[in-house]
Amino acid sequence: MATRSLIGIENNDGTITHIYCHFDGYVEGVGKVLLQHYRTEDRIREMLSHGDRSSLSEDVASSVYSIKSDAVTSTAWSDAGQDYVYLWRKGHWIYRDWHDDFDYRPLETAMEMLSAELEVRDGV
């Protein structure tokens, strides 16, 4: 079963340019790839320019595009049945679990918390 996500960037006019990603949309999947490999506006816009994808890889060329559509720019997120949304805003990634009732959270903080939980679980 897929964990769907939307990945976007907030534009200067307040609109969001975003794409759909079908697989691995959870924080440990797409979130981790975004934090590790998509840290500049130019790199993010390049990734978005290739449109929707089945999966996100560390480089645009390695991503899988079996569901190709162009990026969408609008004032709100599209309804794509997403589980998570990731937004590049003012130089940082933030995210939201679409099914939980909370606002955006810093993605970096979420990854730090997950790493700490894994260390405790694994006895590191």
C-alpha cells in the first residue's frame, strides 16, 4: 500500500507549487530524502519541474516517473489522497500529517526525534 505525499515550495506571492509522490511519503522516506538531498531552492525547483512521480530519489534522474504530470501552482494543496505534505518555506522544510489535526512542524525536528527513538529502541 502506498503512503502518498505532496511536495511543494511556497512562492513569493504565497502560492504553492507542488507535485504528487505516490510511494514512501512518510517522514522516514520522502522526508528523509528531502532533508538530505533537497536543501536549496534551485535544487527543489529543479525536482518540481519534472512533475509528479512514483518515488523520490536523491537525484532527479533516479526518481521513478510512471505517473507523470506537471507541477501545480495554486493557493492551496490539491486533494490527491495524500497522507503527508512537505513544504519548503523560507529556507526550511516543514511537514504535516494530513490525517492528524496539527499545523506544520519542522521536518528537521521530526527526524531528530525519530533518530532518538531508534537509538533508545536499539539500545545505542
